[in-house]
Amino acid sequence: MSTTVMPNSWNINTKPHKFCPGCGHGHVLRALGEAIDDIDIQDRTVFGCDIGCSLLAWDFFNIDSIQTHHGRTTPVMVGIVRANPSLIGIAYMGDGGGYAIGAQHLVNSANRNDKILVVLVNNTNYGMTGGQMAPTTLPGQVTETTPYGRDALETGAPTQGPELVAAITGENAYVARGTVSNLRQLKKYFKKALENVQEGNGFSFVEVLATCPTNWRTNAKDTWKFLEENMASYFKVGEYKVPPTKREG
Amino acid sequence: MNKSVKIAIAGEGGQGVQSIADIIAEAGNEEGLEALYIPNFGIEQRGGVSVAYVQIAEKLIGSPKFEKGDVVVALSKRAVDRIIPYVGSNTIFVYDNSLIYIPEVSDEVVGLQSYETVAPEAQTNGFSLKEGEHNHYLIPHYADKVIGVPATDIAKKELHPRVFNIVILGAVIEAAGILSQESVKNAMENNLGSKFEKNPQLRQLNIDALQKGIQKIKEALVRS
Amino acid sequence: MEKPIQEEKRVFMTGNEVVAWGALAAQADIMYGYPITPQNEIMHYWTRLAPKYGKSFLQTEDELSAGFATIGGVLAGKRSFSATAGPGNTLFQEPISMAEMMRIPMVVAIQQRGGPSTATVIYSQQEVNMTTYGGNGEGLRIVYSTATHQELFDYTIKAFNNAWKYRFPAFILGDGYQAKMREPLIMYNPEEKGIEMVKPDVSLGKEGVPGKDRDPVYLRNAYSMEEELFEVLMPMIEEYNKVSPEIEEHFSLGCEDADLIIVSHGIVSRAAMAAEEELRKEGIKVGLFRPITLRPFPEGAIREICKSTPNILIVESANGQLARLVKEALFGLPINMQAIFKPGVGITSEEIIKFIKSKKTEEIIAK
């Protein structure tokens, strides 16, 4: 995978993008853009981004896009594809939108087996609002609202999203957790997830472990270390549910 | 003069209060009149007292609820309590006297003797009932007319217990005096037609019940 | 596929059923709904009618989702609607704010119930504040307060048309009484009556490859700078103000020679109308002013009337929610105002008559 050529589905006029240096979003959107290119669905895809850092992607793609908030990107996409089932809806959001304020939408959309893809970027904090605790903040992790480190006994353990979604979806759902430290794998997950939606088969959900050096207050080396060691040890990367049609071998 | 009538009916859930009200309103509509029916749809919807309000008039009806009814009907003791506020000095008050024992005399002390059961506290409250006040077992004697219709007994002995509410329907129609029997029968047909199809005897039974109710009110109004 | 209402016909039904038929007559495509009393039967009737006429329905997980999914339906180019009440309307303010900001013509029928919070499932006029100015916005909405079943039908059709014509969210503001009561009305096919149905258009998922055959559509809802937002909002507000006179509607009765004007809206105005007639018979010169649109408020019309008759009696089943709109509209005029506020409780003509008669002439009629 080349890192110099932009995917066709990207809008070159809005690049360089607006994310912080070292942010994981750009990598996620690259893998997503390439997956869209590979299965050639740019003309049928509708992209929705949420509140928080994900909203900076509102003009990212050469794809009709809308920005909303509070994890409501999911019902907006559901509304669109229910009204026009020929469209492929992608709801793009952070861990706050998907697992906290809009958790009911993720849970119920998954349960209804809506034909949409939800991409949830997990960077263990609320980035745009200044680095507060997220549902995914690791035990002991320092954030603006857990200045002495997250106490799991007080504030709960990090949300295991794909595990949750996999448990409540039907067998035609596709559920995976990828990471920006393995973009080849991530792109593969996105392709399977999008194909699952394209085929009208079922709900697709991909959580992506991503970096946030600005709020982690880490240098390049420590950023990567936090992602690959701390996060990956808690959040297991891999496929959690693969519909029968997508199973290999 | 514009014709108009305001009707309030109260009974126990399952007594068919809402379906009578519905038929009356539909009959009004059948005649090309303005008709407005609103059920009491509060918590009472599940068990408890069911109340229905119907208004029929020649022109657009005002508020769906009103203060005093022209015809007010109570089909149980609890319903009397609930509906008394709607009884005014021009009201014809109809109750099922096979279910509710209400003294026929308005003398306060003598009247109390005919109560089915009287708790001491009801006695002390009940001696001087004025308009606006009410008591569980007291008749609203300030009404224009108070007419007991033994609908339950008539239905049980002469027809079928199921048509009890149609006897009441007949009584209301006659007391209201605004609708033709024809349109009421049409509305009954619309409401109950499918049941009549299954059981043709039911049609005649219902028509008889309607007539009994009408007759009871006719007699009572002549007597007074 | 069956065609909805072709010929005019007189029907006798509940208000909730009327709204479902009105949406069908307005050629609505899809409803997204969540149960709450007293609007439930709108969904019940819609779900029964929908398959016969090729329409869709989705029961969502809450009113937030119902509102946002309705927005999605609109973006896909379909006439989309929802219905709600009370605490559901509270949740709806979030999607409605977005619809306001992004000029999304969503349509919502609201059957007001008692408030605050859960309160009663029965009736009120306490959702006026919320429906006209709720959410974090400027109230760029169209709100029709209906009084009869005929109006529920007429204004459901109009709400769809004016939402799509002006691209502001539109509301049919009914109440629990209207929802549950039955009365006659005439149903019709609007096109047979010469009402031109405004065609919906697709916002997202248009023809062609974005970036190649056409520019991509970016619907933005967040701005980085104050000035950026201001530049977006001001033309929107100016446009709303400009089209307001076209949208505003009111009804007035006997105001020309009246000493006192009763101001009420929705179903309460029926009691006011009956009171007006009764009082006139007794030689008391009373008029009635009823705003049909609560947003935009028919300010010009009420100011004109109150210039010659400065005595008003505001009657509403809320603690001054209509009064606030009226006072704002009449700002600067010398007004003598009386009020009957009965939050969450129905009002009869008898009460209005009693109130007016209980007052000394000089109390209600300032000369």
C-alpha cells in the first residue's frame, strides 16, 4: 500500500487534512478510502461523521457527506438507507459518540441488523473537547477528568465495543477491531464490512484503535508504544463476527 | 334555534360505555350533524371508571369537554361519584337502578334510610347536598329529571345480558331527543355489523334492547 | 398498489387517524416513530396503511433516533415524518435543532400532553415554547396549531408542502384531545383540489460520481469561527423573516367592533368561539383572535386589531406560553391584558363566559 498516492475517493482539494499531527484519523480514513476504491462504490456511498474529532472529516471524501453529533450519525444513516436502500451508508464516529452518548443507537442498529457500516475510532479519550475520560479510557490512564488515573472501580472498565456488538448481532453481521498500526489488515476489514453492506447482507461494525498524541501528551515513540502495548493488550485486534458468506476457506 | 346536546356517560370498564358513545356520535355524523366524541383516556383506561363525552350540534362544536351535560348517565356506584360534577339543573340524569340503589326521595333524612349501605361518615357528609357537592351514594336531586332504567335486569330477564348497554343507548337517544332511530340503527350496523353477520339473532336482540331503552325514558318523561 | 384518497369523502375518525391519512394524502413516503401517548395511533394507522400504498415505517429506539432518522429520510429525498408528544418532544429538540441549522424539511406531528416531564398522557398546550423555540437555535420553524380534524388534515398536507418549499422544519401542533376525539371531516386528494404538491429533492446520493461527474455534497453542521457561523445564520434568519408573511395564518371573529379580544389557539379557540357567540347574544362585544401559525407568529395581524381594541383576554391550557408570544408581538402598544391560564387542563366556553362576567367593565375594558 502506497502512502504517497491518495485514494480516488479522497477529495484532494481539502488536503492536507485538518487533524492534529500524529492523529490516527488520517490513517483510518486512508484505509477506508482505499477500501471504497477497491470495491468501487464511491458513487453509491453516503458518509456521515459525528461530533468531536470525527467531524473534521466532513469534507474529506469525494463522497456526499453530512455531519451530525452525539452518535446520531447512526440513525441518520439508518434513515437514509431505509428511505433509499440502494445507498451505502457509513457512520463515522468516536468512542464517546458510539459508546456513551449515542450508545443506544449503536446497540439498536446492530440489533436491527441495519444495512450500514459503523466505523468507530477508539483513541481512549474525548479529543475535541480537550482530553476527558472516554468509555474506552484504560485503567489508570490520566485524562482531564481522571487526573489521578482512571479508577475502574469508580468509573467502570473500558468498553469492549466489538465484543458487545458481536454479542447482540445476528449471524449476518460483520464485526471487527482493527488498528492504525496495521493498515493492510484494517483495509481488509473495511472491504469485508462494506461488501457485507453492499450485498444487503447485514450490519457491519469496525472499531479502530487510533492514536491521539495531542491529548496523550506523548512523543512519537511513546504514542506508538501506548497504541501497540497498552491499548492492544486490553483491546484485542481481530474479527469478532464474520458472516457465513465472508468466511475464508 | 340551534339543536345541540351534550352527553356524559360513565360506567365500569367493560360495561360498553365507549361503544355506546361511539354509536351515538356516529349516528350524529350519519345525520350530517357535527359530532364530537372523546373518551376519557387517562389512567382509568385500564380498569376503573370509564367516561365518555359526546356532543352533537348543528354547527362546529366548542371544547370537547363541557361543564354540565344535557344527558348524564351513570352505570355503577363509582360512576355516579365520578359523573356528578356534570349534572346541572337542566340535566336529565339516567342511571341503571338495577345496579345502583339511589333513594327516590330527596328528603335528606328519610332518603338516607333507603341506602344500601351507609357508612357513618357518608351520613354526616350527606345531610345537606347542594349543587357542586357530591357524595358516594347521593342522588343529584337538583337535576332536571332523574330517571332510573333497570337496564341490567331488562337485559338479563327479557333479552340477553350482553345487550345491557344497548338498553342504555336507547335511553340516552330518547333523553337526548336529537337523533332519529334510523341513524342510530345505521350506526349500530356500522359498529356491530360484523357480529350481526356471525349471529343474525343478535341484530334483532339489539334492536329490541334499543326499543326497551327508548320506551323506559318515554314512560318516565310522560310520568313526570 | 392502491391509490390513496381519490374523491372527496366525509369521514368520522380520531385525530390520530386523520394525521396518518393526511400524511398519506400529502404523499409522505416514510415514517420513523417511537411510542408515546397520546400520539401512538398515528403510528398504528400508518403501519396499517403503509404496505397498501408502498410506504415505509421504522420503529426506532427512541425519539432522538426517530428525529435523526427522519432527517436521514429527508436527505435521501423522501417526504419523511414522525410524531411525538411531551417528553418525546423534549428529545426531539435535538434533531429539530439540526434540521433548523441545515434547512432540512422534516415534518413532525405533536400531540401535546401534560407537562413538565411525564405528567399526564391526556392533554395540554404546554409544548408551545418547545415547539416554537426549543433547542439551541433561533426558532426557524413553521408551527401550525390546529383546532379541528379538518385542520389536522389540511395542515398536515400544508406542513409537508411548506417544509419542502421553504426548507424549514414544520410541525402540526395538536393535543391529546384532538388526538383521541372523533369528529367529522372531509378528506380529499390535494392534487384533485388544485393544491400543487411540492416535490422533494435528493440531498445525499445524487446521480453521478462525486468529484468526477459533479462536486460532492457536503452538508456542514459545525463551524470553526464565530464569523463563519454568523455568515451562515444571518441570511437564514433574513430569509425566514422575509417569507414569514407568506406563511403566517390567523383566524379572527368579531374583532371590528369588539371591546375585548379573546386570544387563544388550537382547541381552546373553539371554546373561545362558543363563548364569543354566547356573549354577543347578551350584547357583550367580544372578538376572537386565533393565531394558526405560532411560528412565524401573525404579528402584523394581531397588532392591527389591538391598535383599535387594546383589551385582550388570553386563554390557554398552559401557564402563559401563548401569552409570551402575544406579548412579544404586541410590544410597544398600550395593552390591557387579562388571562385564563390552566396548565394541562381543558377549558370550556362556560369558564370563559364566567370569567368575563365576573369582571367589572373597567377591569377588562380600559378606555
